[in-house]
Amino acid sequence: MATAPSSSSFLFLLILLLSVLGMASSTDYNTQPSIQVPLPSLCPCNCPKENETLLHMNLHQLPAWPNVPNPNEVAVITGGPPVGFGQTYVDDWFLTMGTDPNQKIIGRAQGYHIQASQTINSWYFSHIFVLQDDWFAGSTLQVLGIYASESGQWSIVGGTGVFTNAHGTIKFSRSVVGGNEVIYALDIH
């Protein structure tokens, strides 16, 4: 017939366990021979050094509204009630340094925006900013985000050229000019 262990035998087993653990942790690893394995480089492909870039530019949207003579977007899917959920536009917006749409175009925002909410005016935005001026010519930024108010932030999730592997944010503020043009002031970081 088995009996329950006494408290003294339990205490003995606990002390034995602690002493074994103590001996295992007191090993001097500095005197042991070591094998040095070279660690793989964090970037084995000679990735470019990261740089911080701050830019300010303006994005010009000429909406596909009835009173806009030359829109730079087209509706490809009509949305449903109550706020046009699912409505989709394909865009070829342009970028300038100032707010005047007649200024030199320094790039294009090519992509789409989709009404992503069933209850409020909230648009999912996915664009490639293709820059075509001076030092940045041919470089791109991949930009994603939501715009649901007059200001907010989008994510930079990639890029090419001088912006290879770019990551960062774009702070935007939106304004409507003359009832037929939407301008986004962009602070790119």
C-alpha cells in the first residue's frame, strides 16, 4: 500500500532539484571551446543605405463629376446604397510643386480609389506615384491608405529608383477649388 510522501522527502527533492539547476547554470562558458559561425548578413544584396527624404507637392484630382470638363479619373464600377459602397474609379492624377494646375507636372498618381465603407464616405486609395522631374525621374512610390476626412495619412509601402525599398508616410490635406478640382497638399516623409 502506497503512502503519501512526507513533507521532509518533498523538501529534500526540492533542494536536490535546485542544486542540480544551480550547478547547470554555474558552468563557465568562457573556458569552453567555441565554434564561431559567421552570421548571414542582414542585407546580403548590397541594399542601398537608407536616407530620409522630405518632399512637399500637390496632387490634383479632376473628378469624374458632370461639371468637370476634363476629368483625370473614370468610374469603372457603380456603387450601391446608401453611400456608393464599392464604387471604383481608376485615376491618372497629376503632381505639381504648387497649387496651380497649370504648373509643370512633376509626376503622376496612377491607380484607383474605392468607396470602402457602407456607412460613411471613406475611400480606399492605392496608387503608384511615378515621378518624372529632374533627379527623381523614373522613380516611383507605392502609396496606400484611406481618406475619409479633409486630412489624414497614407502609407508608403515601397518604391523604385532613388526610392528603392521606400517606407514612410504622406500627410495630406484636401481642398476643393472652384467646385471642379480637388487638391491634396502632400507632405511626404
